[in-house]
Amino acid sequence: MVTTAWHQLSATQGTPPGVPPRAPWHPGHFLNRNYLAPMGLSQTNAARLLGVSRRRLHELVRGQRSMTPDTAIRCALVFRSDATFWLALQAAWDNFQAWKLLRSRPGHAPGIR
């Protein structure tokens, strides 16, 4: 296996700057755990309230679909939250996944040899 400065840094000093030490929650998982489950809402009923298909919500909850601006606004309206919050969760998830992918490909991290 090729060892890069990035891998050496993460092995000796933790993760590179800007990378959380562990994966943040996917917004769908967060939605399910902090809103749907405590409220006793099934995915079918939640999808109806949000005005989206059950499949769309199911894929979001399973982490197979991203939190879009449209869905973020719908969640904000239904759950009296902020659309920016939902989009920030998605951005954190996307950022972590991008770092993870780049880190898994030694020699492909720009500026790091």
C-alpha cells in the first residue's frame, strides 16, 4: 500500500483539518431518529404530511437519497425547524463522504504527495 503524507498525518495526529473524526449523521437518519420516531410517525404518514412519496422519504431515511432544498423546506415547514439546518446536515454528510473517498485513494489527494 502506498503511504502518503495525508495517511501519515491522520495516523499520527488524527484527521486532517476540516474533517470530522467520525461520520456525521445523514439527514434522513437524523429526521427519523429525532422527529419521526419520537412523534410516533410512520414513514407513510410523514410522507403524506411532507407532501412527498413514501418511497422518497424511505430512501432519505435509509441514507440512499440526499436532503434536497425542496425536502429541507418541507421538513422546516412541517417540523417547525429551519431549512438551512437540514441543508447543513446534508453538507456535513457530503463533505465527510468526499474526504473519505479521497482518503481511500492514496496519491489522489491534491497537494499531498
